[in-house]
Amino acid sequence: MPNRIIKWIDHRFPLTSFIKHELTGYPTPRNLSYWWNFGFLAGFVLMLQVATGLFLAMHYKPDASMAFDSIQHIMRDVNYGWLLRYMHSTGASAFFLVIYIHMARTLYYGSYRAPRELMWWTGQGLLLLLMATAFMGYLLPWGQMSFWGATVITNLFRATPFIGDEVVVWLRGDYAVGDDTLTRFFALHYLFPFLIIGAVVVHLVALHTVRSSNPSGIDLADKDNIPFHPYYTIKDFYGLGVFMIVYFLVVFFFPHSVLEPANNIPANPMVTPDHIVPEWYFLPFYAILRSVPNMVGGVVAMGLSVMIFAFMPFLDRSRIPGGAHYRPVFRLLFYIFILDILVLGYVGYVLPTSQTIAIGQVATIIYFMTFSILPFVSKAEDKWLFKRGLPPKILALIASEEEEKRKRSLR
Amino acid sequence: MADFDDLDDTGRRDFLLKVTTVVSGAGAAAACYPFVASMNPSADLLAKANTEVNLSGITPGAMLSVSWQGKPVFILRRTEQQIKAMTANNGGLYPEQDSDRVKQPEWLVVIGVCTHMGCVPNKEGEGWTCHCHGSLYDDSGRVLRGPAPKNLEVPPYRFIAADKIMIGEA
């Protein structure tokens, strides 16, 4: 009977062939490490956020006079409301953590290089959508940090040439962040995840066209590919288990580690808190904003610090496969960059003093320096490594893969 | 009407196609306008755009903070000393005469929104300090220390009586 149903469906919709093509028969490199789990984890957290967000929306009131109280209502009165909210707020942080690791892996292994540029760019688009969604969601509790975070960030659009002030009023729907701003942020916060899902579909279609990269950086012949299901479904699910342990540890025991105490004070347009800090996942970019003494310059630098990743396929001119794995200079640059981001994050977190401002400015220069010297460094490194000769291990691997492909084509 | 030979003339069809594309494109763009405009401040918000303030309760040297269009407006009743100090110089980063910033030297009316990122500066001793990023303003609302690029904005206002002002209309 089930066979007859499947047959009936297959006659009208390519169910079996789709599953075979994209899952049970989808060839995946056999040497993927656990760093390749994070795309799947990001997809999982996306679903988690959509699900918890849907149920939160059933109890939340996007009205300036009711929003703060409705959060208290969710926390105290709604059945398991505390769980939904803590899962959603922790989920936002988890989403960024997973995405940043996913990006770091791509950078380390050079997975952004041909033919995977479109994956990198759709990923960049996804990062922007994620940032916008997180920012708008942060206004919804209508606490002091929500209010002043939204005020400062919408103010950034004053840097728009000629019509800056008008753009800010248009974004807010009021002369200051107010009821209209809150309601539209809620509407957009509900809309954007669907845009994200759409972009994820594009990301996955591109992935299934160019196939997964792998730690060796070489396109592997068929003998070194295994079906995604069951081999990688089980590996992804194992990673998911580890992720869930960490995630629920925060949800149940440290939910306030990702929430600001100042946000427990209702929004007050007349008083700014002494110390405004963005969420941790925005800190490095916020530090760059603060490091530039000129307002417009700061906004441009911050925008560039996010968008500059898109240029990676052009900036990295090395032909050595495998990214940092086989490239000592690039690897050093990678670790300096990661360290620099951590320093920027710290500078973004503390109150600005002349000392931290100076550290922030140096770190900002290093941030952009790593990108701007990359074309020359990668070219020089490429020349040096080819002159010296690639490691015997990778030469053997390239040779064996070539041999395999040649044999197949003869057959 | 068209000659028989004209039927082979694709130039006219191409022209019609281009005109249709342009007109429908313009129509589609025009149709976006109501949606974009709907996000601007609504009529009821615009109706509340003016705020009347009674100044009689403010003692010399004291400051009153009132809400105008959802933003704080600082009204500082300046002492003779403060007026003298403020008229003596033109401020710091964005020089401006004190007399250009007030209607009556005794009353300073400025929007209490830092021109950097929109935080509300605190009255601390002489002038204001913004805690968000450390900008400093004097008792004329002029910026003395960045990162704020401009002086505190003076809203449109007028005296409707000796001790009453209307903020929102000049």
C-alpha cells in the first residue's frame, strides 16, 4: 500500500528522485570534519527561532504602552512562556555563534574560492538579514536598552547624503523612536525570517550545484565521496546533540547571560542609560563605529567592516588548495584576524576611555589591514610555496584524484 | 492605416514595446509611493507637533526638560554669569554666536538629543555631557568635545506670553 501511494505521488511529483538526488544519493566528501556541521546547525536554529517566535507572537503586544508588560505577562503568566522567551533570546545568540563559526570555517579553509563564490555571497546576504532581524527583534521588549539601541542604530542613517534626517524620520515613523517604530519593527521582525528561509533555499541550491568543499580543498573524485544520508545525517545529528547540551545549559541555567539588566527598565525617551552596549554579536562592529572620530566616517567604516567579507574571492589570489591548512602565512593572518576581532569585541564592551579608544583604533586599522594586504600576501605566498614545492601529502592526493578522474573518463 | 510593407517594419513594434515598458515601469514605481509614504509620521503625530511650556516655575540656573515630538527639549534659565560666559566666546567645534541661538539671552531652548547618535546628554555642572560616547556641550548647547559633529539643535519656538513659549512653530 505505501508503495502504491509513493508511486502515485512520483507520477505527479518527483518525490523519490528528489530524495535520492539530494539526500540518499547526494555525494559528500568523506573527509569532512566537525567544522562542516555548522551550516546544518544554523538551519536548525533558524527553525527553532521561527517556532518559538510564532508562539511568542501569540502573547506579545506590539504597542508602546503594552509591549513591556506583555513580556512580563509571557514570563509570569503564560504557560511555559519563560521557556519560549529564553529559548528565543538564547537562540538569537546561538544563531550568531553558529554563523560566525560557519564563516570562520569558510575563511580558514578558503571555501569561498571558485566555484563557491555565490555560496559566499548568498551567505553574506543571509548575515545581513540575520543582523537586521536580530536588531529589530531587540526593540520588541521595549526596555531601556531596546529603546536606546534602536535610537542609536536608526540614527546611523543620518549619514545618508542630503536626505539623512528625512530617512531617519521615515524609518521611525515618528520624530523619535516611538509606538509606530515598535509596531513596524514587529511586522518586519515577523517578515524577515521568511526572507531568510528564501535565501537559505538559494544557498542550498547553490551548494548542491557546486557540492561541499572539504578540508583538503581539492575536488574529490567519486571514490572519496559518500552519500549524505546516512553518513552525514548521523554526523550532523551527533553535532546537534552537543549543540543542544550547550544551548539548553544557557536556556535553563544562565538565560540572563545574553540579556542586559538595563532592559528590565521600561523604555524612557527622556533618560539615556549611562552605558549603552549592543548585544555581544555586534560588539566588534560597534567598536569600529566608535573608533572613527568622524560620524559619517564611523558609519561607513562599520558598514564596510561587515561588507568587506564579500570581496574575499577577489582578495585571495592564491591557487594553493585547502585554505589555511596548507598556507602558513594565510594561517597566521587568519589567527591575527580572529584575535583582532576579539580585541574589538572587548573594546566595544567597555566604557570608552582614551586608552580603550586608542586600542580600538589600532585594532580597526589591523582589521582593514588584513583584508587590504591579502592580495599581495596571498600572491607572494603562492609563488613561494610553488617554488618550494607543495607538501608531498597534498601532491600525492592531487595525483591520486587526477588519476581517478582520468580512469573514469577512459571508461 | 499601415501599408502592407509596414508590417515588416519592426521599428514601430520595438518603439511600442519600449514605451509600454517605460510607462508600466513608471506606473509600478508610482504605485510604491503610498506604501513608502505610509511609513512617514501619521497625521495624529503631526497634529501633536507643538508643545506649550509655562516657564514661570523655573528659577535662574535651573533646567526644565519637556517632551516635544517625543524628544526631550532642554529649557535652561541662565544666570547673568552664564550669559556673560556664553557671549564671551563662540563655542568650540562648531562656532556659533550665542545670540544666534536664543530669542532672549535668559532662556536657552535646545533639543536634548546628542547630534552624534541621538542619546540624551546629562546636565553636569556647566553644560551637558553625553554618556554614550563622551560628547561635551556648553551652556549655549554648543559642542566643545566630539564625537558629536554639531551643536545641540535649537527647535522652532516663539514666546506667546512673557513666561510662555510654544515649541514647534517659530
